[in-house]
Amino acid sequence: MNILVTGGAGYIGSHVCVELLRSGHQVVVLDDLSNAEASVIGRIEQISGAAVVFVQADLRDRAVLRQLFAAHAIDAVIHFAGLKAVGESVAEPLRYYDVNVYGSIVLFEEMAAAGVRQLIFSSSATVYGDPDQVPIDESAPLRTTNPYGASKLMIENILRDVVKADPSWQVALLRYFNPVGAHESGLIGENPRGIPNNLLPFIAQVAEGRRARLAVFGNDYPTVDGTGMRDYIHVVDLALGHVKALERLQRDGSLLTCNLGTGAATSVLQMVDAFARASGRPIPYDILPRRPGDIAVCYAATTLADTELGWKAERGIDQMCADAWRWQSSFLA
């Protein structure tokens, strides 16, 4: 199949491109490089041994999208492109709704005009907000606590309405938990610009020496060591889940909503210890007060992914940390 991957030069998108190419698909990447580097495309090709068509453009540029669909016989779209920082979304909600929601509408309209109606959407566990119970399954109430999560939920709702209006659409909504790690080659991984928003990249930068200490927000939660616990999933496992979702849409094109997580929770301090083992370096940290809105424990129910996709996460936190350190170490070389 010929797959358009929006945001395909980004962290998750690049890993999905590798697995698509390894599975025999052809890949066209659309990315504006606002949070990625052009060199990633060459690394994807180096790992996979296959060529990638790359188009640098904004998803909201309707003329570029129209030209892209006319030039390439696209069979399906995997949609990652968008802004993704929770704190930034609170400060700049209009920008987030413009890029994420309006950009998605432009994409869906141009897909329909080109007769392309098979789509995998990169959603997020943020659509669950503060859950009533864990593990969180796909029937849990949907409620968001920030504009980033709200934009993901809006796009989900748009796609549910699109499928209802036109059942020829085949859509998978994949809700990620906490993607971490890097490709085992060390060639692609997460490289956040500025201060990392997520735990593992921050830990990695402390190990590297780029940052002095890790801030741990709260050690009085009712958890194994008092720190918050989350469902961390290796980015390669996550990427393989997209390949399985594409296969599922080929078999049965009905609307699918599915968590992608491990079904287990790891605490902040457990992740610190694992990364110290992987890197052979100490991770100094400070305990600070809880942050408003943080919750004690969050992890996925994974039964649906198993039954509907035939997919399970296989890589544990030791491999997540080892692969992340191999990638982070490339900055030191």
C-alpha cells in the first residue's frame, strides 16, 4: 500500500515509517519540520533500506495536499501532524485548535475529494482526563483537562461523525499512553526542542549532563514509592501497533477505537533507577510538591488491542531505557 504519513519526520511518525517500510509498504511523508529535522528522513531510509517521498509543507495548505493526492496513489493516511505540548496548549489555545483541529479538517476534506477514506488517527490517553478507575478501557468517560487533549477529542468526534455520515470511511482511533525509548539502531529517537515536557527525555538529558537535576513532583501518592505511576510504552511497540491497525482496517473497515499501552504502570523513581542502570550514570533528583492536576496512577486496559489487532507491547522498561540512552548518547559522540 501507498501510505501518507502526516508528521512522519516526528518522534512517533518516524518509527511508524520504518515499520511500514519494513512491512513492504510505500511511504509519503508530509511534515512542516516545526518539531522535527529533515535529516530524519535519511535515517528512516538508512534503517529500512527503502526510499521515502518527502513533502515539506503545512497540513493546512490545501493546495499542497491536493497536489500530493493527485501525484501519488495514496491508499491510506496515518495522521500524526499537530502540536503536542500540554502546557503550551494552555497558554496558546487558539493556535492549538487552528493547527490540530482545522488542519485535520483540511486533511479529511482533501482525502474525501481524492477518494481516500482509510485513516489511522494518532489520539491520546489525555482524552480520558482524570479517570475514575484504572486500568482505563475504551468505554471510560471522555473528558479533557487542557486544550491539547480537547483538540484530540474534537478530532475523534469529527471522525466518528464522518463515519456515521459516510460508512465507506475506515477509521482507527489509537489512544496512546506514554511513548518512550528509541529505535535500537540509535539513529532515530525523541529530540525535544527546549525543555522536555516528558519524563524520559528529561532523565536522559540529566544523565547526559545537559541538565543538572530531575524534578520529581510529589512523593506522597498512594503508590509503591509515593511517586506518580504511568503506562510507558516503547515507541517501536507503538509503531508496530499502527501496522497491525492498518491490517485490521484491511480485514474489517468498521470504526475502531483502541488503547495502545502495556497494561502496567511504572513509577517515576522506578524509571529513574532503570535509566541509571542503562546509562551507568547517576540521576540526581529533587522532590518537589505535587503539580495541580496530576494523578497517582494511570495505565491502559489492553484487551481490545489484543483481540482486535492481535497486538501486545513486548518491550519492558529496561529496554526502553537502554534504547533511549543509545539514542541520547549519539549527541555525545
